[in-house]
Amino acid sequence: MDESTALAMAEQFLRENYSEGDPEMAIDYQNVRCDESHLIAPYNSVEYLESRDEMKRLLGLWPIKVSLATGEARFSGLEEYL
């Protein structure tokens, strides 16, 4: 799978996993990266991404990981970084 397809999967995953009433969220395109097997897509509130004002940044948001082999999208977690 190419990076643009994986990024579209991450965007869809983000839309599917947030509800009405949650802050509007978007992918932080400046910080998206790929390794040999995954696209890693951080995200945050649109309010933060438009301003980059640290006081508007939401904390505790694990990036979305999309497998380049299967297209499976999921939130990454702490266990991956220990």
C-alpha cells in the first residue's frame, strides 16, 4: 500500500473513532511519518493544529498506525514504546 492510501485510511479511522460532542480532530500532517511497515499519523484538535498554541493542544492522544501490508488502522499504545 502506498503512503497516500494509508493516510486516507488513517483519516477514515479518525472520523470513525470520534463522536459528536468531541472536539473536532484532524491528522497533524506535518508530523506524519512512515517506517518500513507502518504509516504513523499523529492527530490533535483542529483548534490546536490551526494555531499551534500549546495551550490548545490535547494531551494523551496516541498516534494512529496503519499497516502498509494490510491497511489495518489502530491507535498505537504505550506497550509499543516500552
